[in-house]
Amino acid sequence: MHLRKVIAAVLIPFAAAVLVGLAVLWPGGAPPHERTGVGFDRQTQEASVTKVVSVSCKEAGASGVPPTGDTSTAEGSSAVQQENGTCKRATIRVDSGKDKGRTFTEIVQPDQSRQLHEGQKVVVAYEPSAPKDLQYSVTDINRRLPLALLAGIFALAVVVVGRLRGVMALVSLAISFMVLNFFILPAILQGSNPLLVAVVGASAIMLIALYLCHGLSARTSVAVLGTLISLLLIGVLGSLFIDWAALTGNTDDNTGLIHGLYPTIDMSGLLLAGVIIGSLGVLDDVTVTQTSAVWELHEANPSMGWRGLYRAGIRIGRDHIASVVNTLVLAYAGAALPLLLLFSIAQSGVGTVANSELVAEEIVRTLVGSIGLVASVPVTTALAALVVSADRPGAQPAAEAAAVPARGGRGRRRKR
């Protein structure tokens, strides 16, 4: 019981500090800015393709009708193909906004990766300062329906298999998104320190998710403490190596746009914040699993001491480490696969590729997160073994049950 009091003495002030941090750093909404019309920073509306007809690309070019927003074309003979080939003239109807019902036309080149067809739902960009016939252009396909259906299938699978735990997991997931959208992102845009915001936000997500899904118990508290220690390690290592490797966090068009709109944001701090938040989900999985494994081992053999529990738990943890670290590395590699293909096409050496800032960020992100993940196994297992073996619930009843046959005059059955 003494160790449980120590854990409570650590976690209660920690939870209070998180609440204070949320109150102090709460942004109250993202700051307004003038839209640039670049990338995601532009006005968009929903629209539908009402008609598609085939036309000569030469005539379409002479008519002055602008091409669709997807301008990706092949090199070399593409210009000749477009001039002599057959294009499509698509009629688009705006379905939302103040211009609902308005139609416009666009030309789709034959070698474009995105082809439009009648009845298709699309997203159109709106530029009010452009001439009236050029204010709208197709920028993407509307994928809301398939994405919503996939999310519904996911939620149904979680509830059917997880039952009440699955429901609570979905609730905690929704709360995590709320913390991310209403606290972390707006607070960073308001100019708060990204690292501090990430630590407070990730801690709030951790406390809510773990206690909501697994209940208010000593077992959950051990998982929380193990996750907290591992996050601190990730924060220290991430800060050290991001600074040492001179990673700026400004490596693509999106981060460049953020820096242009909000130059006061610390981009390297934003990179570290992403490392912490990205590592949290995997850490929760490992710490909860390790804690549950130690508790179940104790239930199976209440007489086992904390050293025996630790040794048995760490054997389980080694298998967990081997699978989760591999998953983490492959997840980052899969996300960066197009970039890796570009380096392969350029026939760049491994050292050259790894030294580029774009890849170096992913390497630091992966390795720092993996180190914290590996460290969480022995830390959480040791804490769980110490706590669960401190008061040894069930050991005394087991001894009493073994003594009952002797008092009743029956001999013990010899184990074979």
C-alpha cells in the first residue's frame, strides 16, 4: 500500500498541473488571417459534375476555357498529345456557398491523373478576386462519403469486439481529437511554446484516455506513470538531438506556408511537439499491456515475488518490443515511400539520403520514439511488479484454502 500512496502522491499533483496548464494556455480559438489562396489556405465549396463531353484539345485550348485544377502532365510529347488528342469539357455545378447552383466549365486533358465523370462529387476552390469566369476551379475529389463509411465500419468493429471497452475507447478517441483541435493546434497558432503545449495536451489525452478506458485503479495508475516517465525521456532525447542535428522543422511547402503566415512559431519546437504526440499512442499500448500482463501473472501465482513477476513480465515485453518497434519503423517508411522512391531514382547513396533534413527528421522521430518505447517496457514492468506484490492480495486466502483439508482430516493430494 505504501507504493500505491507514492504513485498517488506523484500523479495527483501531476494531474493538477495539467489542469492548470490547460487553463493558462487555453487559446480560445485560432487567430484570424488573410487567406493566401495557396494549398489548404483557400476557400473551397462542394460541387458536382453535371455533364462531360468529348472535345478536341486544340479547339478547347482556343476556346479559352481553363483546364481543371489538376495540372499534372507527362513530360516530352505531352504537349503534342494534348494538341492532337481528345479532351473532355466538364460542366460543374456549385452545391454550397453563396453561389449555390452556379455552373462553370473546365477542360480535362487526356493525360491528367484525375479524370472527371458525370455525377461525380468534387471540391472546387473559390478565388473572389479573379475574373468571374475564373473564380471557380476543380481542386480535388469529394471523398467524404467513403471516408465516413470507413469510419463507421471501424467504429462498429470496435464496439462489436470491444463491447463497453470499445465504446469507451471511441469516446476517448473523440476527446483526444477535441484536445488536439481546440487546444493544441490553436494554442500553437496563438504563439505559445509548441513543446509546452504538446506536453500539456499529450498529458491531458493520456490521463483521459487511460482512466476512461481502463478505470480508476492502481493498475491504470502504474500504466500512466510508466507512460509519463517514457514521455519525459522522449522529450529530453528529442530536444537534444533535434538541436544537435540542426533540424529546423521547415522542410516542405506546408511547413513553409505555416512559417510564412505565423513567423513567430518555433518550427523546431513544433517538430519536437509532433514527436511527443506521435509517440503517445504507441506508449499507451505498451504500458497498458505490460501492466496487465504483470497483474495477470500475479493472479495466476500470488506467491510469486516482485523479482519473479519482473522476469516473467520482461519476457513478454521483449516480444512486444520486437513487434511494435518494427511496426513503428515500417509506418514511417510507408509514409515517406514516395520520397524514398525519388532518392532511389536519383541513385543517391544511403548516407546522402539520411543526411538530408527531410529524411533526417523522420530518422530522429523514429529512433527517439523507439528508444522511449523500449525504455517503457522495463520501467512499467518494474513499477507494476513492485506495486502488485507490495500487499500480495490473494496470497493469504490461498494459504488458508490450503490449510482447510488438513484441519478436516484429509491428506493433501500429492502433485504429480
